[in-house]
Amino acid sequence: SKISSTAGSLQPNIDYSAELSGLVGLTQVKEDVESLRNLIKVQALRKQQGLPNTKVSYHCVFTGNPGTGKTTVARIVAGIYKELGLLSKGHLVEVDRSKLVGEYVGQTAPKTNKVIDEALDGVLFIDEAYTLVGGQNDYGAEAIATLLKRMEDDRDRLVVILAGYTNEIKEFIDSNPGLQSRFNRYIHFEDYSADELLEIFMRNIKKSGYNIKGDAYVQLQINIHQATTKRDKKFGNARYVRNLFEKIVQKQANRLSRIQNPTKEQLKMITIEDI
């Protein structure tokens, strides 16, 4: 099951635009989020001048494969909404089906309401939202109905981001008029290229205090390119890189265990044997 919240962890001086632009790749995503930011700022200026505003929905749908940065960007969007005065807390509450849908009659609405209460004044991020329908029981429909009601009742205090595979989530939203009317802002997350995955890996290396030898870097490049040519929609993208990094660090540890009193340089260095 999945539930996490970054409530209270937001710092007042974070530059969310800089955080967004500092992410690897995601060119179109960055443009879409900045475009949304511009719309909110101009709407606020129009309000200050007594001009009428177009009704804008701040709920979003993030489409794309796993590991493409959807949760990371959702946290940034929540921070931007707080910065621009749309939300007073701007925290992110991340959930999946198991945190919304009960196993028995009467359990679902209270579970869903509890999660929404936690997300008030922030963003509720529902991963793989389409799993709310078509499960072993039909209680998912009750979760959707509860969510839609609360989105109306708490429209000034709650923003919802739905996320998941592109085709599945579009079908899910299009099948429900209530969802369709509230979710019309789609942001698509492309798979990372091999070069972008390599850059993510190298950022992990630097951040964690490692170095990599030249021949090891070449082999790493080959491995990542091979992995991307075989990928399907379940390919983990940045998750694949994180798992690869952890395995390489484990291999390095096994190699170093055979050396008595390894030096600081040896502790930092990743060799081709580790790849």
C-alpha cells in the first residue's frame, strides 16, 4: 500500500521554478507547468484589477510510464500552488487504491474521506487511479463518488492529481462524466532517453560521493542503451537507474570486502568489475 505526505516539510524559500528546471529531461512537462503557473499569475492580476476571470480547473492528469518523474513534479506543482496563494499548505498526499477502497461494505467512504481530510489545503496525488474500477468488488465506484463530492464541497481547499499509464487513465476518465468535467488538464511524461538516464545515474554517483573509472563509464553507457532498446511500458525509467545504482554499489562493496583497509579513493571508486 502507498500513502505518504510531505506536509510540514515544505520550506518557505524553495524556488520551485528552479527545482523544476533542474530536473533531467521533461522538456514538455516543464513548459506545461510553467504555462499553468503563468495562467494562475495572470488570473490573480486580473482579479486585482477587478476584471472577470475564466473558470480554471487546477486539477491535473499526469500520464506516462513508471519512473518518469510524475510524483516529483506533483510535489513541485503543490509548492507552486502554495507560492501563488491557491493552497495554504501546499503539501502532497500520495495514495493508491488500497488507501481509498475498503474491503467490506461501509468501509470505503470513511477511508476516502480520511485521506481527503489529510490532503485539504494541499494536493491529493492518486497513482494508477484507474485501478479504482474493475477490482474484485465494486467499492471503487464509491471511492470515486466520495472524491467527486469532496472536490465540489472543498473546491477551494483541495487539488487532485490523477496519474498513471496514458491509455488506461484516459479511458478511466472518459468513462465517468464527473471525472471528465473536472479533469481536462493533461500533462504527459515521456520516457527518458538513454542519455538522460545516464545523466540521472551520474547525478546519483556525484550526490552519493562516488567516482567512476573511464572504462566503467563506457560499459555503463552500453548497458543503459541496451536496456532502453528492450523496454516496454513497464520499464522503470528513473527507477531502473536507481535499482542499477544500488546493485553496482553492492557489487563494489563485495569487491572491496576482499581488500584489507581500502583507501578513501578505493571506497569512492566504481570500476568496470562493479558494472
